[in-house]
Amino acid sequence: MASAALRFEPPGSVRLGAGGAQSLVSLFGLDWSTFLGGSKTEEVYGVASDATGAVTVAGITFSINFPTTAGALEELSGFTTGFITRLSPEGDTLVFSTYLGGEGTSGSGITTLAVAPDGRMAVAGVTGSSDHPVTADAVFAIKPSPPGSSDVFVTVLNASGDTLIGSTYFGSPGTGQQERVFGMAFAHDEETITIAGEAREQWPTTSGAVQPEYSGISTNGFVTKLSLDATQLVFSTYLGSVWVDDVHVGADGIITAV
């Protein structure tokens, strides 16, 4: 059984529990609570609300019977895969629910989530699958590392959760690289998405990057910005000699990474 993890926030926010057979979602301000999951283990790594108050939850599921809705982007699961679920503000209705990942046994998992005020959402994580869904002209339409290695993915969906706006692999071409995404954020104009996390050698960086080269010391942090349709790498840089936990993009476009 997975270990329990509870995060407590102020009234009106969301409490998540990852572990056991299902995940617990509680909205204290509205005083509702619901289980969400299938017959195996679910782990929640991201939660956010939009302007309507609907709550979006994302993470990893091992269940082949995780609840999905009619017309979902993906209704069947691989061995281990991501999930994205949106609940009504009252917590009593699945607005939509979908798997997200490849069909192979290597697995995919969502580790961070961002939701725009209009309901569009972006998720990122790590996958070993060579058939994670990607969109036309993606920055990395083909998995950059060899079979058996994992790469980052970034996927943006429409507000209904049934259409990919953009989706791409991202990462180094090497074997056994430790690449993980811990934070992501929409830009204020909602036309780009910024991700942050940890990487090792050969993480793609852009001209003029603050730190274009890997430091050679353990893992390095990174900050990478992509267009929402995943066709353009706006910029990418290493940052420091440890990982970056989270990222925030202000109204003035300034990016804060911690």
C-alpha cells in the first residue's frame, strides 16, 4: 500500500490524500469530500481550480477501471498512466475524467498541473512510453531517449478535456538521465507554459540561456518555456546545481523559480 500524504491548506482550498486504493479530495470551504479512483492505487500530484470553481485533479493511476467520462481523450489505461479529472464546484459531478499516457508497459505519470482561468489545463510528468500522445509539429514529436529510458512530457488540453492543444516529449537523448518536472505555470497572457524541475546532461537549452551548460554536479535545476501548441521552444536554461521545486510567472512576465 502506498504511504499516505496529506496537505492542509486554508479554508476554501483543497486537501489531497494519495495512497491506498483511492485518492481523497476535500474542499473545506464547501465542506465536501469524495473518493476518486479505481481498484488499484492512485497518487495525486496536482490540483487547481478555474474561474468557475471547478476543481481539477491530476496524478498517476495503476487502475484499469479508473472512472472516465464519455468522450474522454483516453478511456483505456496502459500499465501505469496519468489521469486528469475535473469535478464540479460542489464535488458531486465528474465534469470530465480521462487517462493520459502511452499504451506500453513502461508507464507515464503526471507530476504537476496548471489550470488557466478559462479552464484550459496543462500537465507535465515523466514517461517511458514511446507512444505518449503528441501533436503535429511538436518540439519533440519522437521520444528523445532510447527505449528503457524516461523523458519529460508536456501536454495542454482544452477546457473540455477532450482535445489536445499541444503535446510534446522533452528531454535529453542520453540513457538513464534523471529528469523530473515539479512545477509549471501559464503565462499571464496564457499563450505559453513554463515548466521547472531537475535534469542532468544534455537537457535542451536555448541561445542566451542564463546557464546553458550542465554544472557536472549531481542534478541541476531547469526552467523551460514552451508555446501552448508545443511547437516552439521559447527558452530553456539550467538553473543552479539542485532541482527547482516550483515556478511562478507574474503579470509582468517575470519568472520566479524556487
